[in-house]
Amino acid sequence: MASRLYTWGRWAVRRRGRVIAVWLLLLAVVGGLGITIHGKVASDFTVPGIESQRAQDLLEAKFPAAAGGVIRVVYAAPEGSTLTAPETEAAVEAGLAKAAGISGVVQVTDPFKTGAVSADQRIGYADIRFHQAPADVTQESKNALAQAMAKARRAGLQVEYGGSAMKPATKVGGPAELVGVGIAFAVLALTLGSLVAAGLPLVTAIVGVAIGVLGVKFVSRFVEITGTTTVLAVMIGLAVGIDYALFIIARHREQLADPDTDVEDSIARAVATAGSAVVFAGATVVIALAALSATGIPFLAVMGLSAAATVLVAVLIAVSLVPAVLGLFGERLRPKPRRPRAGRREPVPGSWGLTWARIVTRKPLIVLLAGVIALLALALPARELRLGLPSYASEPTASTQHKSYDLLTEGFGPGFNATLTAITDTSHIPAAQRTATVTDLRTTLAKDTGVAAVSQPVPNADKTLFVMAVVPKTGPDAQATTDLVHRLRDNAPGVTKAGGTLYIAGVTAAAIDVAGKLSDSLPGFIAIIVALALILLTIAFRSLLVPVKAVLGFLLSIAASLGATVWVFQYGHLGGLLSVPSAGPVTSFLPVLLIGVLFGLAMDYEVFLVSRMREHHENTSDPAAAIVHGVARSGRVVSAAALIMAAVFGGFVFNEDPVIKSIGFALAFGVLIDAFVVRMTLVPAAMALLGRRAWGLPRWLDLITPDVDIEGARLPQPAAATEQPNLVSTR
């Protein structure tokens, strides 16, 4: 691999104008397609085959009037007054009359006729139902509804909006994300010692992210994509794009520190060595993200494939556009020689890494035990991990969705925001028995100790489908509500006996179903990732113990990251600092996503760090010196790469979307733990304990394992600048 990349790197430098032009042309073409030909972004996480989705499909087919999106308008009168005061009631009625005339509205409920007013008469709500699906209700319709309620606001009422059609769109590019990129630039400048060199990874990463994300937007014309998919592609593409370019540029500048090094040869050698690790590590990220398809969940598969495509673009840019740009800058990237100062000891390159490596390998067993115990302590909260999808309680406290949630809880109890929908298919029940069967079912459902109320059954036109609202006593994020959903579904046999079918659906039930589906797929996904890691690392390092050690460290990183995520988002710690409005279950697909993404990133650091160890071991056959050399030579760059990734991911912690917030936190924490605790501390300690055994491979396995040479052992010796003309422009 290294030899071929060396040749490729030389070609990219010599044809740098063409390479840069091709990437700019690709950016223009993909950008044009993504901007002009794109589809809509979905806001719901749907999973075919789960009960709530089957119920929704049944509603759309047999009872479309009950399947459309709903905007729930919540009214609150000031303290000391009521909604039933004549002038207030008239203002509400006038607004609802205007709402009925909005395009797409098929039904408007009257709170004074339906009894949707709290016991103290201060809080009430009206449901505005549209014929479109929730995600298809237009912003124009929402704006028209807000204008229709102007009279109610002028009457002194607080008016807020909730319901299935009010899910806010996922946004990216806020101040926090820009701060993260700014921190990444500062780390690059300190690591590379040059503002020009620091700017190159940012520029090339932005090109890659733009191509990847705009390509995803174009694909959304043909495939349903959620807003989280695009943000994840930005998040991961930006982080790995910066890091991959950093590894190659840092290796190039390290080589250029020798004044006799030819620039073109240095670029090609950096592509061959660091680039080999980039290709290998990038492949692990791509495969891990693509493996999300193995969960059998469409939205997660699309999310993983989109992020994988963005990472693939980042790898291609790192081994083609980056060397072309390096060739363009030529001698200007050569580090300036340090001038010795009288009475001052000049730092030795890699000295801090050398010191750290000696510290962790001096007493490796103690370091290993202390690190493992610390990570297991961080992982303890993960034992109580609960999965779900965020309710409106998780939206920012200033948002209308959060305010409507709080008002409904105050006026009608916590379970009102968790209202379930009981759907009964009576098409196979004799017509004369349908009403009686559904009435008996309503009585049975109402007897459950977790149910606060059950509405009257509402039939479709031919009475083959009946719909009832079931209000729990607990909120949507409570474990008791999850238990209630399972208990209510146990009533299905009674309906089935009569020839009908009972479904428990609604937003809350759908969140519970998605969480259950993802929980079931988690063990198999972990098995795929572990097997993948063992195979790839065995090929990379021609060792059996190094991959086993790497996988065990990865599992510790995952456990610690999940533990910290549970501690913050489920337990509610640091909510004020991180702007987490409400504690609740962890986003249902976060563990699967975290495992896929963090696996790839962990293998990045493993490959870059251990490949330097193996390179030195191949030359000296001294395992102890190889460990110290690997950490000393790669520690600075690996640390910088981890800080850059953590800064990029950390910027998304302050995104208003609760899903993006939790993903950003989990990835940022996981990267820091994996890089600094596992790779920079536990890996050298474990390698010191293993000694020569770390590099052993059974003979039968050695014969069938491909030799990919990611260290560049077979590359030609560096050519001095005086022996070979410098073909790289210095202008």
C-alpha cells in the first residue's frame, strides 16, 4: 500500500493543478445538484414493522382524517382570570374560526365544547388537524395559524403551540459550532507551528464536507433523510477531514525539518506513510458507519451511509487534494530552523511524549489497573441506561413547544403529554358486535392503574376502525409509561378473540417501539464491530494480541462514554451548564451510532500510534524502545487530533436540538477518553506488559494474512535535495 501511495503522491504533486481543478469542479457540480435538486428533510424517526408504525399505516389507509398532522394550540389565561370569561372566550372562538379556513385544515376542535379546559378554567387547548402528514404541514400554514391567534394574544392570553406537526427543524452552523472550529484552528496552529499550515486542513476539510453534505441533500430527492443525518455528516466529516489532513501535513513538516529533504519526495513519503494510516483508518470508519445498515432500521442505515460517504470523500481528499496543495506551497511549509539562545535549553521534538511514554511504561501494571478501574467507575451509570426519543420537554425552555408542554402538564397532569392512541381494527368483527366490542375494550383499558382517562371511541365512515385516546398518569419519559404501553397491548387477545386487532400507537408509543427495536439490534451490532476490529487490526499490524488489546480498550471507551451520557442526560447533572432543559431517556439510536462512529475514530488513533511503534520495532527489534518511540513521535499529533475532534463535536453540545446535543456530548467525551486514557495511557502500558509477545502471529495465520505495509518499510531511501532536482514550485 505504501509504495503505491508513494507513487500516487508524486503524481498528485506533479499534476497539482489538474488535481485541484478536478476537486473544485466536483464541488461545483455536486453543489449545484444539492442546491437545486433536493428533497424535503423528515423530522420523524420511523421504523417499518413496529406496532405503532403499522397502526399509522392503517390509519392512513382507512381513516385518513385521523392520520394527519396536528398542531395543538394551548391557551393560558393570566393569574386571577379564566378562559371562560366572555371576552376571552370570544377571542379564542374568533381565532379558531379563522384557523378553520387555513389551507389544509380538516378539523378544528373547540375547547369549550370538548371539555379541553383545566379544572381551574385557566388553561385549555384546541387541536388543529391537517390532511397532510406532520412533516408535510407547511411553514406558511403555521404562520397563518399564528396570525389567526393574534386576537387571543391581544386579549391577554398566552398562546403556545405543540402537537405532532410542530417538531422543530434541525439546524447547524450556530455560534457554538463556529467556536469549536475556532478552537480546532488554534490547536492546528500550535501543533504545526504555522498559520498557513494550520489553515490547510480547515480548507480541505470544508471542501470535503461541502461535497459530502450537498451530495446527501441531492440524494434526499430520492431517499427519505432526517435532519439529524445532515448534521451528523457535517459533524463527522469536518472532524475526520481536519484530522486526516493534519496527520499528512504534520508528517510532511516533520520530514522537512531536515534541510536536505526534497519537498516532492517528502510529500510523497508523507502520503505513503501517514496516508497509508489515513486510508486504513478511514476504511474502518467507513465500514463501521456502513455497518449501521445491519441494524435493519432504514433511517439509521441512511444516516450511517451518508456519514460514511462523507468520510470516504475526506480520505480521498487527504491523499489527493492535500498533497496537491502541499506541492503548491512548496518550500513555504518548511519549518524555519531554530536559532539557539544563550543560556536557554531548546526543547527536543517529541520530548513531552517521550517523558509520558517513560512514565506509563515504568510501572505498566499499576497504570493499567488504575486506568481500567477509572473507566469502569465512569461506566457505572450505564447500567441504568434507558432509551427513548426526546419529548418537547427536551426542547429549549424558551421554545413554544417546551412552554406548551409545561402548560399542559400544569393544567391536565404529566400524563397528558404522553397521550396514547388505541386503534381497533374491527373489519373482521360482525357489524352488530363492533360497538359493543370496542365499548368493552374501553372499559378494560380504563381499569388499568396507570391510565388517567380514556376518550369515547371515534369510528371511521364504515365503522371498521375505532380510535380512542388513552391518557396515562405519568409523562412520556417515565418508565411507568413504557410499562403501561406493554400492559395495554396485553389486552389484544380479548379483541383478537372477537375477530379484531388492537394497536397502541401515538408519538409516545412510537418512541418506545423504536427504542425497543434498537435495543434488540445492539448486541448483534457490537459483535459485528468487534469482529471487524479484530480482522482489520490483525491485517494492519500482523499481530494477534495488539487487536485484542485495542478492542478491549474500545469497549472500555464506549462504556465510559455511555456512562457519562446517562449521568448528564438521564440523571440530569450539569443540565444548567450544558443547557439541557429536562432529564429523560437517552436518544434511542445514540448507543448504536456512538459505537459505530467511536469505533472508527478509536481505530484511527490506534493505527497512527501503534504503526509508529511497529515501524520502529521492525527496524530495531526492541519492543520497549518501540513503545517509547511511537508515543514520542505520534503522541503530539494524536493528542492534537483528539482535541480537534472533541472541539468540533463539543460545539454541537450547545445545539438546540436535543438529539444533536446528546450525540455531540457522547462523541466529544468518548474521543477524549479513548485518545488520552485508552490510546495514550493504557495502550503503552499494555504493550510494555506484553513485550515481544505483542508482535507475535501464529504461523498459520501469518501465511493467510495480507501484508499491507502501512509503515512504508519498502519505500526507497529519502533522496537529498542536492541529489534530485526540486520539482515543486516555491512561488
